[in-house]
Amino acid sequence: MKIRFNNNPISRRNFMGQASCAAIGVSTLYSSLVNLKAFSAAALANSSLDPEYKALACLFQSGGNDSFNMLMPRSTSEYNEYATTRSNLAIPLNDMLPIFPDLAGGRLFGIHPSMPRSQQLFNSGKLAYLTNVGTLVQPTTKEQYWAGDVDLPLGLYSHSDQGQQWMTGLPTGRSSTGWGGKVKDLINDMNNNPNISMNLSLSGTNIFQTGENTVEFALDAYNGSSGINGYGNVEEWNVFDRMRTQAINSMVDHEYQNMFQKTYIDVIRRSRDGHIQFEEAIGNVPTLQTTFSDNYLSRSFQMAAYSIAAHEALGMKRQIFFIDYGGWDNHDEVLNTQAGLLYELDTAIGEFSDALAELGLGKQVTTFSLSEFSRTLTSNGNGTDHAWGGNVMVMGEDVIGKRIYGEYPSLALESTNELGYGVMLPQISADTYFAELALWFGVSPSDLSTIFPALTNFYQPSPTHPIGFLNS
């Protein structure tokens, strides 16, 4: 059997031979163990959700994206404020790619010159931006921040703490369970495959997709689900792989009486069967006509597209994908580095959008970005430092696009939301962003405050979306 991704053949041997958590690594062993537990009452209560297929694709820009050079003002007075504050890091006005948001009140905006596909997607209504978003415990003003009489997120400006909070939806503490994992815990029974998790990771083990009863099914961007090395290669000449396959099958198919032996073998069996099911499902997907670039990010989105195309064969009504794309911690050389990163990101999401349109699933997949924080508006010489509020993007045909959600802030120093050194106080809680994605995905409003404990400080859960960037 051969599968072709953009005319690059992947043999059965290579497809199964690469090491990955998906088959029998620590992640999937743990996944299979926890799946042996009974479903929680909360999961059973969600069994009547809409069966229509949907997927979320989470793109995590780890390191802290300098997002006020991703989405920028073009109106004369606002651009002048931006250029003064950003000094040597300002993008020239004539280099910006203009976007034309609805409901902008006459204000003009542009995006980074490395993002022509995003410009096209935005202006065609398939992409939106949310501005000045960040982790918050409760609504906070500049005066309250400096007076110290308001609760603030734990470990502000810390990579580990802020990254964790974007993944967990828990701004007041540290947790090993993420909101993507909690969502899967609640609606797990919408899927019909006990061997492959709803949560598929192109970046290995991660907090975002880990729940009480959930871990990710890990995929390789180039090779998909990679099983036990040599397993399944039973060609006549391949004596050692044939013996290995026979030995594993003999061990797995034996009936054990000892509880611990049985539990362990059940883990191995689920891992083996999950890998085989995934390989067969992907192998039966016709080759996409959409061309993907040959780099980690584009190939990750390509593998997500093939997994989405195979969702019926996999017994999936819901899938959550996670892709970690690092390199954004630019304390130096921010202009050059970000230009390259944004170009790769822009190209990859454009390719993904094209593939989903080819599959006819553009309305059923929402792609969204996260980053632990934005960066200081002020320059440290040739780069920027850790800050707080920033801009994110959300893409899909069910997105109410061609809009900027939230009030784009003044970027002048000492303005209402500027805390000093170009640190922006966020005005949209990250939790409301996450809650809207969860509602769209099928989570009941009554479960939102369980997933996001601080959410009710900003929004009282209801079927009405808290921000309004997604159709119901």
C-alpha cells in the first residue's frame, strides 16, 4: 500500500515504522488506560448533542507573538501613534496589506506584508481578528491594576504560566488538564471509536488536549499514525518483521485472567487497533488536489486535512487538532524573524482553507490561534519583551468574518489600556474567546463554567455567543 501526499509516496513500512506516541508510546498507553474508566455523568448527559460533524484546529504560536505588528491601524492619526510608539519596529504604512473590515466606523486597518492569504481570506469573509485579548480573572481597569485591588492572572508575563492559562482556561492556578481535553471529556460519546481519541495532536503531548479521561492521539506531520517498528510487515522475505508481528499478535490476542495483565494487554490492543484503523482510513482517502508546502507547519495542516477527510471511516463526529508552531519569543531580530514566521503561517492556513473547501467541509472546521501573550509595543533595541493583551485570528466558513471583534486600542503610550513600556491591558477575556469556540463545537452552556471557572465574571452562559464571531 502507498499513500501519496502531494506526489510524495509513503510506503506501508515507512508509514508504520516511525516512532510516535500514536501507537504504543506513553501518551497513548495512558490514553487507553484512562479510557478503561467509566464515562462520567457529565459525559452521559451530553449524549443528545447535534451529530453533525465539526472540528476545531488550534494553532499555538508559542513564544509570544508580537501581534500588534500582525494587525495594525492605517488611519493617519492612529498610524502616527503606532509609529511613534513602535519606533524602529514599526511596519511602514505603504508596506501594510489593507483589509476592509465591516463595522469599522471609518477606521482603517492593515496586516503584516507577509500575510497575503490572510488578507484574501479576511476580505472574503472567511477570517476575523479579535483584538486586545488576554488572560483575565475579572474585568480590570488600568487604575485597578496599579492600585493592586483586583485579582490578576497567576504569573503574568511568564511563558509557562501564561501559556498554560491559554491552554487550560484557568487564570488563577496551574493545572495539568486543558480546556480541549475537558471538552472531549464532556462530549466524548459523540464519537464511535474507542481506539482513537477525539483529540489529535501534531505536536505530541500537550496540556491543551489533556482531560480527566483524555489524552491526545499523536500524529506525525509527514507519516501520520506510526506504529510499532516493523509490525505488519509480513512480506515473505522479511523474516524478522514477520516474526515480530506474529509474536505481538499472539500476545495481544491471548485471553488473560490476571487483572493487571489483562489491563496492560487491553492497552496494547487498543493502541495496535487504533493505529491500524487510522492507517486504513487515511489510506482510503483520495489524494487532495490542494498543494501543501514542504515544511512542518504546512504538512501538519495537511495531515489534519486528511484526518478530517477520513472522519466518517474513523467513526468521528467531532475532532480537535493541536499544532504548536514555535519561534515567536523574539527579544532580538523581531522584524526579520516574524516576517518569516508569519509567511509560513499565512501560507499554511491558506492551504488548509483550500483543502477544506475541496472537501466541502469549510463550514464545519474552525481554525483559531493562541499565544501566551503579545509583546511590548516599545523596542528593546532590536526586539520586544513579554507583555499581555494581543490579537488573535479565527478562520472558517462558519466564522462571521471580515470583522475585527473588540475595540482596537490606541497604541499611544499612556493611553487608557497601556500599562507602561507598551504593555497592553486586555479588554477581551481569553475565556470568552474559548467559550464561544466550545459552544460552537457542541458544549452545553450549562457546562461552560465547569470548563472555564472565571467565565461568569465576563459572561453568563447561554446559547447566545459571548462575542459573536461564530454562527450558532
